Amino acid sequence: MPNLFANLPAADASAEEFSRLLVQRNLVVERIVSSGQSSPPGFWYDQPNAEWILLIQGEASLRFADEPESRQLVAGDYLDIAAHRRHRVEATSARPQTIWLTIHYRLPELSG
């Protein structure tokens, strides 16, 4: 049986590790393991799909372009990020590693 805590990268990994756990039409579930990484200076994610995130382990600081302050996340915190809502990762903990569970999804167009 797969386990979110199995096969983690080394705690001093120089890059984040992205593992796709499930891929379906309009849906991708990933485990992301961060070891102190952050978004590059001046970089903002602007994704075409919405993203639901759950912090499983560690701590992180997430910043939205439309908010004056960063949000401090701890294990158990979750957020839903709308498509094209600009955001960046300001910081992640290295010890313990930061483990995210993310769900990227696209809502079908509503007709009416």
C-alpha cells in the first residue's frame, strides 16, 4: 500500500520533489516535498487551474499578490487557490521537511 511518508528525498535535497499520485481528466494529485526551498525572487505562480493544498508536515509561508502579508502554514492547514490567483512560496521548513498534498483541478464550464 502506498504511503505519503515513504521514499522521501534526503533532508538536505537541493530541489523540491514532485510525485504525481493520481492523474485523471481535469484532476492531478501530487505530493510535494520541500527542504527549505522557496520561490525565486520576483517569481509568482499564475496557474491555469485551481489548486487545493494541504500541509501534511512541516511549516511554510505562502504569499498571495493580492494580500499585504504572507500566510504562515503549519501541518493540517489547507487552502483552495483559485485559477490565476498569483502566489509564491516565501519559505518552507527543512527539518522537518515540508510535505504538501496538492490537488490541481479544473472545473467544467457551467452551461445554462
